[in-house]
Amino acid sequence: MTETALALAAAIRRRQISAVDVTEAALSRIAAHNPKVNAFTTVTAEAARRDAVAVDTALASGQTLGPLAGVPFAAKNLFDITGVVTIAGSVIEQRRAPATQDAFGVARLRAAGAICLGALNMDEYAYGFTTENSHYGPARNPHDVTRTAGGSSGGSGAAVAAGLVPITLGTDTNGSIRVPASVDGIFGLKPTYGRLSRAGAVLFIPSLDHIGPFARTVADLAAAYDALLGHDPADPAQADRPLEPVSGALDRGLDGLRIARLGGHFAKLGLPEAYRAVDTVADALDVSAEVDLPGAASARSAAYLITAAEGAQLRLPDLRTQPERFEPHSVDRLLAGGLIPAQWVLHAQRLRAMFRAEVAALFAHWDILIAPATPSCATVLGQDVLEVDGVSLPLRPSFGMYTQPISCVGLPVLAVPAAKQGLPIGVQLIGAPWTEAKLFRAAAVLEAQGVCISRVAAGFG
Amino acid sequence: MTHRLTEQGRKMIDYEKIDPLAYVTAAAPLIGLNLSEDRLKEVAEAFALVIRMAKPALDAPVTLDAEPAPVFRA
């Protein structure tokens, strides 16, 4: 789908094209291109065709349908999709029966009229930043198939960047939406913690998990996000907040927005392309102020500890009985995480609260903070080490160095593509809690200026 | 309360004294893990990485009034 979601929806609504034709075209693209990127693990062609007929029938009878009626989408394979086994990137979860109802996020997109085309590749249990899944094969970056699509929502990123579907769903615990958005050259939103219901998704770290959308335009991302809004008592972490849709605010510009770039931790250990991307966005937004969050490095470390311990605890029954069936890239990290002393984790939780206060103080003066999304462009499949400034960093735990401190305190972030040339790389637009609309305004300005543009990868047009 | 649980400049842990393999071997049975010798060595390597990644957090001071509840609300 090289057209935008909203353009497709408008054409279907005007009956210039049928939902059935759009669905068949998307299925054809998946058949032709998915083998190159391995984004889809399941294609729900039969159900999609059935849903498309229902959309066309409803339109023919004069019914008013949702804003995404007939638009194809797909979801990371940890979301329940009716009739599909929710594998969460693992072989262990193949023991599940097919889902009997949709996850809340999938259900919301369907309620807006969108048509689900299937489930997408990911790191096992969302523990990774590269989607080098040993069970189902790696998701490959459409801009260079020898490189990773990022992770853990790598299939979600690759599917949008390759134009297989215009909208996908992912999850973000430590960067798993922002990292794929960055390296795949698309827009991705990690909303405020507690904003969107995670019910029906296999959780990784409940105190850090978020769901969110990917798209190639800001308007499509906004439409998907607005569709995902909804109160759901099934997720105990969801906050009691107004729904606060954003699509209506996209044309409000930057008036009144105070924007700074983050220095300190966010200006270290990245390759030049990461800082060039931030320069590009800062210049476009006329940002000259640089501010620091001195607690960022320790907050990132705290997020690592909490993740390792909580992640292991959720998987402990299977780690005891069948460790050999886990992902080889992450099983030892999970096992080690189970052995972290409780005192370390409680220390990390206290640091998290202190960092939250530090961040709140900074947002008294600023509305948006900008920072790199990843320390480099997409890395090569199989790469284990990231060399930066003469330092060798273990790649898999290090690729979220700029995203982890932010999700540790639940801030909303919109990742925008910001490479002027070469491989894609993204920038984080970070807001205070519950200020997603401000991030969308800034992203819309950047897109309108031609600074942050996402295109279907060459060779997939 | 502003009482510090750790003091600035005073490290909570002497990292040099940690033997990851000895610790992993001793602690694994506490959570019901029955790991082979080879697996224990691999997990010890992973635990050494945990120590490296955890250091910035563990060396940072925290206060008693900082909330340690695991469910976070923005």
C-alpha cells in the first residue's frame, strides 16, 4: 500500500475504489514483497476478504462507517487477533488456542473500519531491539535487507516501510516502537504510559509496556492513534483520562511551544548520523536551547534492571522447565534477570520515581524535548557489537540507550524520520505526560516543511 | 523524609568482589532453576552484563521518600 491510509479511506468512502480491491492489492503486495522483509508471520487473507466485503456492502447500503473504513492494517504478533494463535515471537506460545477475541487495540482499529491483514514479526516476548528472531527468521529492513528492521516491533516497522500496509500496531517497553520507526524511516508513537489499553496483548514488562501505532504520514499516525483511544477496564494500568484526540490539532503549528534539545546522556555514545538527525530537526524548529537530564543514565540503567527482573518473573515457569525452547539471543539474559537481587530492583524503582520528579521539573519550562531515537542507523543482521567513540558496546542491550530513560517514566514520544540522505534514522519528540497533541503539532510542521518525510523504501514502490 | 539510603560518592557495591559464576550457581536453585554447567557459565556471562548495565543505577543515590511501588503512573 503505497497510498496513505487516509487517502485510501477517502477513496473507499467516495466509492472510487472498493475495500475488496484495496484488500486484494494489499494481499498481492504482501505475497510479492513479504519474502524479502519477513514482516508478516501470519496473513489472515480469508478474514480480511470477508471484512472487506462487509465494508463495501455497508457503504452500498448507505451506512456511515468509521474514519478508517477499508484501510488495511496489521498487528505485532503479541496482540490477540481473533482466530490467530498469539505467539509473541515464541515457539512456546504456539501451545495457545487461537484467540477468541481481538486485543483492545485491534478491536478499536476494526471499529474504525480498518481491515486486519495479519500478525507481524517481533523479538521473542519483545525482548530485543533487532527482531533477529531465531524461530521465525529476522525481520529485514526494507531500505537495506542485509540490516535489521529494529525491534522489538520490527515486523511492524518493516511492513509500513515496505508499503505492505499503511498502518501497523506495535508495543514499546524500552524503545520497541521508537527504534523500528527510526531505522525503518517511518513515524511511530509511544503514547503516555496508561493512555492506551494493552488488554489482549502479551505483556513483557507490565510497569513499562505501552502500545502504539506506526505510519508513513503524521495524519495517518494521528488517525490511527485517535482510533485507538478508548476506556477499557480490562487494563488496570489505564489512566482515567479524557480521550483527547489529536487529528484536529495537526494544523495548529508551533505557536506557544517551547522546544529544547537534550544534551548530556543524549549527546554521548551515538554515531554522527544520530546527531545530524537531531541537528536537522532542531534547525527546522529553530531550537537553540540545550538542556540536560542528569539522571538519564541512571534511569536507563534502572529501566534495564526492572526489565530484566520483571521479564524473567513473567517467564519463570517456562524458564524452569524448557529453557532450550527460548530465543537463544535472549534466554540467558532472562535467566540472569531472574537472579537479580530484590534490593537492586527496589533501588531501581526508587531511582525511577526520582527521575520522574526531575523530568517534571524540566517540563515546567519546556513543552517538547528532542533527542536521538537510536545511536546509529540500522545495524547489519548478526552484528553483536556497536563501536562508538572507541568504546565497544553490546549491541542488543545498547540500542535503546536514548529511548529507555524516557519510557522509564512513561513520557509520550513521537519518533520522526530525520535523515537527509542515506539510511533512515529518527529523532524523538518527547512531551510531558498527556501532551501527545503537542508532539503531533510539531511533527506535522516538520513534515510540511519537508524535513521529516517517510517514503516507501526503494524497490518496494 | 530525605534520609539517604546511599550516600553520594560511596558506592553501594564493591563490584570487584562479585563472582558471577559463583553467585549464579548459588542463586539459581532459589528460584527453581536447575541449570547445566554449560548453561550456568552462559548465564554467569549474562549476569556480568547485568552488573555492567546496572552500575549507573546502583551507584546513584536514592532517598527513602522516593516511591518504590512497581506500578508506575505518568
